[in-house]
Amino acid sequence: MEEWTKEQWETAVKSGEKTAFYLYTPMCGTCAVASKMMDIIEQLLPQLKIGKANINFLEQIAFDFQIESVPCLLVSDGGKVSEKVYAFQSVPFLYELLKKSID
């Protein structure tokens, strides 16, 4: 997964395509598990734009989207954020969530 800047996220959202933005912090144990899940999702859904970022460096994103905790997955579709996921329940859960509308 590629590290994205705020500008790359905004460009991806403006494209109108379904996009996922994974937010984490490096010292978070749950984020480490979620990162592995997202790596698998990236392999299963290569057509989906997925970026990641350390939330510590994106204060404005945290404020704009009222991020309450990490890991957090922002999903945009049609030019706006349609999902905000905190509970990365399982790879199948994430796969089904992200597969919708990308075929």
C-alpha cells in the first residue's frame, strides 16, 4: 500500500471512483493487525485505489472527518466519504464492504 498525502487523498476522492484511505499510527498494535488485513485486501481487489497514512501527520484529515480512533478506514465513493470503519472485523468483512460498486 502506498503512503498518501492529504493532497493525494483529496485527488482520489475528487476522481469519483471508489477509494479507500487507511489511517493508522505506528505504535498501535491493533493497527499492525489491520495493516496486514489491508495488505490482503489490496491483493484481492487490485482495481481499488487504496492509500494509507500515519494520522499523526494528517491533523486536518482527523479534524475534517472527526476520526475518533485508529485504525480507521475512510471509503469514498462518488466524490464523498461513504463509510468510516473502525472495527476491522475480518478480511471477508472488509472485502465485502469494499467490493460493493467496483465491478
